[in-house]
Amino acid sequence: MNLILAIIIFIIIFISNNLFLLNEEFLILISFLIFCFLIYHKLSFTFDIFLKNKVIYIKQITLTNLTDLFLNLKKKKFLNKKIIDLKLLFFYLKNYYLLWNKIFLTNFVNYLSNNEKIKILTRLALLFIIEKNYIKNIFLLINKKINLILFLFLSLSKNFKIKKFKTILFINKLILIKKI
């Protein structure tokens, strides 16, 4: 304030001694300087408060944005860790699946080979039983036919007389077959 008072006194002394001429331009300059001085002193506090509020507001927005950015980065880090863990779990799952698939296929092949062996053995046993029955049926059929032939031969031999030697040989063969 003392500086302002000294400047005003200094200007009054210069004007009173006619060191400055008071023309229009000089009066406009003085009025402009006084206007700037008054505006500065009257509005400086208001502008100071306004600018301080703006600084506080910018600090708050920056701090909020930084905390949001920090939280987002933290979430992304957590998600990236989860993705890495998920990749690792899929890798373990793939290895487990391949191992299980190998074990299953080997056991399945063993089962099929054992199952096929059992099926082949049961089919062979069934074939053996069928063969026995088939041979038995063939012998029964042959026996029936021989009995029928013998019956016919005996019944016909009573009524007919054998005249040739060849027929006797055939009859003897039939008798031998009957004994078998």
C-alpha cells in the first residue's frame, strides 16, 4: 500500500511541476492504469478463490481418474491372472484327458480282445456241441437207413431166391454193415 501511495504522490508532483502534459492520451493512459490497479486489487481475491477452486476440482478429478485407473488395472491384472490360471487348468485337463483316453483305449482293447476270446471260445464250444449232435444225427440217420434197407432186404429175401453170386456178396456186405 505504501508503494501505491508513493507512486500517487510521485505522479502528483510530476503533474504539478508540469513535467507531464495532461493531454487526452495521457489521461486515458492514467485512467486505464488506475482501472487495472483497482480491478487487480478488487478482483484478485475473487480470481484467486476461483482459480484455487479450479485447482482443487482438477486435483479431485485427477485423483478420481487415477483411482479408477488403478482399480481397472487391478481388475485387469486379476483377470489376466485368472486367464493364465485357466490356461494352466486347460493344459492340465488336456493332459488328464489324453492320459485317461490312452488308459481307456488300452483297457477297451484288452476288454474287446478278452471279450472276443470268450466269444470265440463259447462259439467253439457251441460248434463242438453242434458237431457232436450233427455226427450223432448222421449216425442215427445212417442207422435208420441201414435198418430200413435190412428190413427191406430180409422181407424181400424171403420171397425171392438169390440166383447169382454177386447178389450174395452184396447181401454179405449189408450184413457186415448191420453189425457195425
